[in-house]
Amino acid sequence: MAQIKFGTDGWRAIIAEDFTFANVARVAQATADHWKQNPVAGTGPTVVIGYDRRFLSDQFARCVAEVMSGNGFAVVLSDAPVPTPAVSFAVKQLKAVGGVMITASHNPPAFNGFKLKAWYGGSAEPAMCQAVEALLDASPIKRIDFAIAAGVDDIVVKDLRAPHYAACKKLVDFDRIAKSKLKFAHEALYGVGAGCFDELLAGTTCRVTTLNAEHNPLFGGINPEPIAKNYVKSAAFLAKNPHDLCLVTDGDADRVGGMLGDGGLLTTHQIICLLLRHFIVNRKQTGRVIKALTTSTMVDRMCAHHGLELVETGVGFKYIAAEMIKGNVLLGFEESGGIGFPGHIPERDGILAGLMLLEMLATEKKPLKTLLADLEKDYGPHRYARIDTTFPLEKRQALMQFCKLNPPAKLLKSPVSDVKSADGVKFIAKDGSWLMLRGSGTEPILRIYAEAKSDADAEALLKLGVKLTKQV
């Protein structure tokens, strides 16, 4: 029997190696046991299940539905591949005890995964993941054949996209977007986001071009992650066919990246800062700003300038979600492109992020390059860089301890003024530049992050980070 270990918000493994129907049923049974043992006041015995476009995802979702039905839960199953935020929204809307999304998000095509969604419509907290993991094989698998359960409406197959679309449209000035005549491109990376913006903007004056929309479980030879190396073909297309903006969504459409309309890079940090400025200046909204500690310090300067409370969390949207649940949040976001919005769900939503960017462009009526130049004029240049390097798991703790106790005196020419070690080790210089080393939760990979005033300086900081790894 395979050992199953939960990561950030669920379990991921290689299809047919560990991610098998037998193991998915084991995890589903443990999840059902947890929900039966821990009912949540105000929710009913309903479970929402969705799935992405990966190999056999629809069949794995059916397997989960059969186990949940066998354990007495009413099951609402998506009728097609669906964005993760649509599943989370359905959990909250239907007052379900929880949800399951069959996806491996941005991982390579060989992987699939089992994402746990809690009753509040967001990723399960670490304690819940650990509790489910502890219940593996605690009781025999109870299962009802899909046809039988569906025949008596114990499993109901529903469109989960339409209610999510309706919710997103209410959160933006959709009339303004509809009249804007924006020319909008969407790089879907072969993921479940394909077609979403075509459907949302149908009948408006906006023109939508969806790139790499076909259902391809091999993702065209890439990992469906919103990073520049996966944009080569679409960037070349945009250089010849300019648009106002190109949004990128990952495999399960909960995260965003982007390109300028001509194919130039638009980083996740720039997207975050553009949206934060839009919420403050155009929407006139206030509240706490929640950011993961690997996110641009331009956010810090914006919050200080506008007198907004800034809360910095560890890496992982689960920490941002926990703050969003407390309320009074303007925006919550992380370096990898996850953005959560007030009045919605405590979950990252790539579809809503896209609509918000369209609302911003429709409101500003300025090119993206002008808006980015305005940001730099007001808050200074911020250049970000990151590398992932192989590093032995057994040496990681020693490296983190060494870095914590032996910080560099300077980052380039600026003295180090602060060291944070709650999640990895982050060195912050007096001039605002920073360098961070942080290990992956499950792999022998060390992530090195840096931000400075120029690309050259950010790259120099990464080299310093690599040099530090050789000290242990």
C-alpha cells in the first residue's frame, strides 16, 4: 500500500504509480470519515466534487463521488472540467461540508492530485489535511456504484461554471467592461480556464482571443504554470497580433500570470500592484492588505503611502485565506499569482482576477505600459528574480540555521537591516532589496528569491544565495 503524504492543501502523486483508483478511494474514505466525525454547524452533509483536464481526472472524480455517496453524503459533481475556484464557490454557496478538486494544478502532466476544500470555500487548513492523513485506512472503503447513486439523485451532476461566472460578474463593473471594446487575449496553457473568458464576454464589445485552448492532457509539452518559459509561442503570436492585455491562467485556473499586449512579460508582482492601485485609487476601497513574504516590497510602499495595514504571511495561500476569513481585507495575494478578493471566497481566483484587470483597463483607458510606468514613478523600480535549485532535504535544516545565525553584512552595497526566519530565511537590506532562501515542502528543491532596483542587481543577489548554499 502506497504511503500517502498530504502537502499544501491536499495530495499529489504520479498517475498509475501512486495516484491510482485504489489510493484515491483510500483518501476519499479518510476524507469522508473526517467530515462525519467533524460536522460543521450551518453546513449540510453535501460534498462538491470537481476535476481538471488531466488524464482520467473525470474518472477519479467519479471514484470520489462513489465513496462519498457510500458514506451517506449527497454529492454534487461537476458536469465538465472546471476551475478550482468554481468548486470552492459551490462549496460556500451550497453550504456543503466541503469539497474535493481532482487536479495537480501546475505540476507536470504525469501528476494528478486531490485538493481538499473546507466548508468556508477555501483550501483546507494544515490541521484538516493532517487529520485526514491520520485517518487513512482507519475504516473499510464504503462505495456505491455511480449509476445506482446517480439514479436516486444521491449523486447530482451539475454545471458549476455558471454560478461562479454570475458571482464574478457581480463583483466587477461588468457594464463598463462590456462597453470597453477591449481586445483581450487569454493564454489558457491547455488548462480548465480555456473558454471561460469567451463565455463571460460573449455579447459584449470585447474581443477575446484564447490561446492553447484545446484539451490536451500532455499540455503541449509544458507544465501548465504561469511563468515566462511557457509563453514562448503565445508571446510570438502577440508580437505579430497585438492586444491590450494577455492574461495567463494555470492548469486549474486559480492562479494568474500575464503578458503585455505585444508579448512582453507582465510579472505576477506587477499584476498584484496594478490591482492594488486600482482598488485603492479607482475603487476607493480600504481594508487590510495580506501578502505572502515572497511578494514585492512595492506592496509595502503602497500600503505605507496610503495608510493601509499590511499583514505578511508565510508562503502558501492557506495562510492568506486564514486572514481573509477574519474579514476587513482589501486584497490577499502571493508571489506565484494567487489573488483573493473581498466579498467572494477565501480562495485564489484566476478568472475573477482577469475580469478585475479588464475593469482596471476599462476604467483607466490607458495602455498597460503607461500604468506600469506610473507605478514605478510613484514607488520606484522593483525587479524580481527567482531560481529553484536542487538541494538535499537532509541538509536543509542546517542551511537554514546557518543563514539565520550568519546573515551577510550587506546585500550588494546596502547593509542588512532585518532577518526573518519564520518560513525559510529572508534577508532585508536598508534600501529595501531582499534575498530569501526557502525549501520546498515535499521535494529536495531550494527556492531562492530576490528583489532589487535593477535586473542585474536581482541576479547578483541570486548568485549570493547560491553561494550561501555551498556553506553547508
